[in-house]
Amino acid sequence: GGQRLNKPIVGMVPAPGGNGYWLVASDGGIFAFGPGARFFGSTGNVNLVQPIVGMTATASGQGYWFVAHDGGVFAFGPDAKFEGSGSGTGEPIVGMAQG
């Protein structure tokens, strides 16, 4: 049989150049598909305060960020620098986009 997810998929991000994509689950589990989408880590085994609601990748594809419902940000990979988070704002976060 196929793999069983621990939590539902909440986001999908294409790899630069269209050479793959990442899927992220609400527990921060990451699934990388294709040669352009490398695995840099996940929060799949971390006890999160709030679920992950979105993901975006760096322009180079050498990293990605997750954001949780409470604004917590998680950075993975050499090009995904942690610049702070929105946790503690009291407002729910519903997604993440690359600027």
C-alpha cells in the first residue's frame, strides 16, 4: 500500500524552474518530489503549539520556510534565513507567500 499521512497536506510549492515541488502537512512534515526540490528538514517530529498553514521556498530552491497558525516561522536550508516571526500578535495566520 501507499504511505499514510500523519496530518493533512496544507500547502504545495513549486521548485524553481519547474523541476519538482514540495508538499507540507499541518504537522510540518515535508515531502519533496523531483530533482529541484531537495529535503532540508521538517517539523514533523516537533510538538508544535499551532499547526503549519503555509510554506514558501527561496528563489534558489536551496531552502524553504513554514508558517504556523500563530505566526511562528520555521526556516530550513542554507538560503532560508530566519528573520523573525509573527507569533504573539494575537491574529491568526492563514498562509505564506514569497515577496
